[in-house]
Amino acid sequence: MANNVVTIGQRITKETLIGRQTAGLQPGKPLTEREILTSESQLYATGVFDWTEVSPRRQITSQEHEDVIVKVHEAKRNTLSYGFGYEIVNQGGTVPGGTVVVPGLPAFELPSTFRTNQKTIHGPRVNALYTRNNLWGKAESLTLGGLYGPLNRRASAAYIDPNFRWTQWTATLSATGELNKENPIFNAFQGQLGFQLQKPITADKTQTLILRYTLTQTALTHLLVPELVPPDQTHTTLSTLAAVWIRDTRDNPIDASTGTYSSVEVDANPAMLGSNFNFGRLLAQRAFYKSKKGIVWANSLRLGFLQATFGSEVPISQKFFTGGGSTLRGFPLNGAGPQRIVPACSTPSDPSTCSLIQVPTGGNQLVILNSEFRFPIPTKKKFSFAAFYDGGNAFEQIGLNNFAEQWTNSVGIGVRYATPVGPIRLDVGHNLSPIPGIKPTQFFVTLGQAF
């Protein structure tokens, strides 16, 4: 039996934190090797100590009770990394790769003829990241970061308390701000303030509840393709309340063969809390995995709904987009769902510089069904083969109108190569209902399973 539990070595760390990690070593409880090893592991997992040792005061022979000594050594609390230099960049000319990602919008392709005025930008570039761990002896951490460059300036702060008010809740308070002028077709400012609470709600920690509030501001200026964003959405403020429930029993989150994954997220953006738009959002997913003789049958269903309220609208940045290597593999990235044609002009006053491009506009309803068989290749231990079906779409309106007509079907095959950080995946998907202007066969090379 454990008698007294004595802690040695801590300077800043609260005794309450150590007691929470060594709860199995209570006086009067049986003293087992398993409890000793578990306590050592849990103490080390806090990130506060660089080594721990839990042992009885004397070797246990015939005595019924023995004191337990908990020895700890606190790790270094402060970490600072930084870098500096001088940057010279050419901004403008041909947009690299022809691909543009405007904040809040999916990536889209610009024509090869699109040009912008080129100019040389130069100036100092400095970045720094500072972290202080175990701030007040509760295993909290404070991280401050910053970047200053000719085209990009960013500041961030994050405070994490894994023992919020000595409960099972983990609290995170974060703030970020960024001014980005790197892309020649737009300038963007993005700022976000957030507070999140997270806790396991079952003893085996397979279920998690997350409560979150975020205040987000986005401002787009100097947009050379103004039709991409509605005029009332170039400056937006979103004030979002969210609740997320997750249940995860997968054997391996990065390459599951058995178990299930379920999640439900409900968001609200009320104008009374400062949001420019009134709307609600529901996103749910259910995935299950079964394995027999090395063959894995993986399935996933994703459902999403967006609904504006009080005569408002859903901003394009919050719409559902689909198509690509992790959703519908018979489409290029974001190539499924509602699309529209907009003019892209290098010089707006000169019609000869204009080309029409297709950009996704997103939907208010999302349905994605994936089913995949994964077969091991006996002669190649790290290789496997996959055959899959992807169905669904992003629908402009909620409901069953035109649901069957807009439903898409894709089939394909793929090869996987296992690595310590997840499988490298090569997939070839073919759209059984091809759309004019989009190639029916798509190739994807990426890291990690599609779902």
C-alpha cells in the first residue's frame, strides 16, 4: 500500500498539477508497478519536466505500507528563435503557376495570358518566435510570434491552459493579424481573435466536446479581378459561436483499418455579436473502417447545410466547395458544384487583355459519399492498391430539387505507399457524368488517405 506521496524537485510547478498526474498513487491504495510507470508517463506528458522518476522510498519486501517519492526536474521554460535578412522580390508579371488563392475563396486558375505590372520590392525581413512554458505552474504556455517583411507582416499570440480552473477543460486564447501583399492581384488584411474550450467527455477519451468563439475580420483591396468577390463582401466581420462533438475509435488516425470517426459541428453567426451576416451552419461526418484478411473497406458520409436568417445571406467565404483528391476525385480541386464565368483583365480599360475564367461559387448544401477498398500487395510490403467510388456534390440550395440531376458519380483506382507520417497516395479518378470544359479523368498525388 502507498503511504505518503512526497514530491521533490519542482520549483514553479503547482503541487495540484503533480497530484492530478499521480492520482493513482493515493495513500491507502495498492502500490503497483503499473501505477508507478503510468504516473511517470503522465508527468512527462505535461511537457513541464525533462525527466521524472517515481519510486518507493525503500525496496518493497514485507512491509505493508511505504512512502512514494516523486522526483521531477523542470524543463527550460523559455524558448526564443529568430531570423533576419534582406529580401528582394519581383512582384507582378506572370502570376506563378497561374493559380491564385484569395482569402476566403478556393483556389482558381488564371489564364496564361494574364499579366500584371511588374515592380521590384526590397527591404529587411525579420521573424521571431518566443515561447514561455509552465507560465504560472499549471503547465500553461504563452507563444508570441511576429514577421516583418516588404510584402508580408504578421503578428500572433496564443495562450494555452490545459487545466482550465483545475478542470478537464483545455482553454486556448489566440489572436492573429496579417497584412499580405505577396500576390499581385490583391492585398489582404486578416485578423482573428478566438477563445476555445475542449475536454474529453468519456473515460476512454474517445469522445471530445469543443466550444469555440471567434471574431474574424477580412479586408481585400486592390483586387484586379473584382468580380471574384461581391462588393459587400470585400470587408467582412464574422462573429462565430461553434460547438463540435467528435467520437474517434480508429486504430490509426492517419491510416485507419478498423474503428469509426464521427463529428458534428454547429455554428451560428449572429449580427447581435458583431457579424456582418446572419447565418447558421451544420457539418456532420460519419466514417467507418472494417478489415478482413488485410483488406480494408473504408466508407465516409459528409453532410453540410448553410442557412441565412433574418433576410441576410451566406458570404461566399463560408460556402461549401468540393472536388479534388479528398472529396470527389473525378473533379479537379473545387471543380464540382456551382460555378460562374467572370472576366479577368490584365488591363481593365483594354478589352483585348480580358479572358473569361470559371470560378466556383460554392453551395449551401453539401453531400459527399466515399467508399473505398484497400488491398495489400503481398510482394510489396509497404504498397497497397485501392479501388474507390465518390458520389455527391455541393448544391446551391438546400432541398431535393434537382438533387438527382446534380448528383455526380466518380470511380477510380489508386496506389498507396506506407511511410511513418502516413501513406503517399496516387489516385486516378474518372467522372462518369463529365462536365463540358472539365477533363473527366483526374490525377492526384498527395500524403494521407482521402478520409
